[in-house]
Amino acid sequence: MMSELKLLTDKILEFRNERDWQKFHNPKDLALSLSLEASELLETFQWKKSEEAVDKNFDEMKDELADIFIYTLLFANETGIDLRKSVEQKLQKNNEKYPVEKAYGKNTKYTEF
């Protein structure tokens, strides 16, 4: 059975390939695009309290987050990164860095425990 991420990636690739944009989607440019889209998401919070920004810019935030996710899937596709496996491995690393008994309710970096 095909995973949801694979199905979504295939839709994105179809959209991209219909427009002959693959030639622009190298890892460097996709990483740049990810950063730019993340900055656009941040911009929706500029000069506002968090709750106010979400209330006022929710639709724009959804679009920016979708762009970030699209570029994430494209980057993973172009580099051969298995996102599911990478997330599971990163969660394991974070679990070791931030054990519950030391990190619970704290916002400090693991090096400060």
C-alpha cells in the first residue's frame, strides 16, 4: 500500500513536471525556498501577539505552511531522504537528549540540564 506521503509527493511531482520546473528543483534551491517560505510564515506574526496573528492571518498561515511542506517533500524526493525514517531517528535522538525526568516542563536546551 502506498503511503500518504508518497501519494502527496506524487501529486506535487505531477504538478511540477507538467510545468517543466524539475530543472529548478535542485537541493540548494529547494533549501533556499524552504527558508524563504518559513520566513513568510514568520512574517504573518510580525508586530502582533501570537493569538492575534493566528486569528488575523490564519488562511495565509495555512498557505505558507503548505508551501513549506511542499518544498520539504520535494527536497526529500530530490535527495532520497526517507522522511518517516528521518523523523523517527530524530525523535529517538531527541528522546536521548531530553529525557522526561530532566526536560519535563522546561524550555532549556539539553546542554543546560
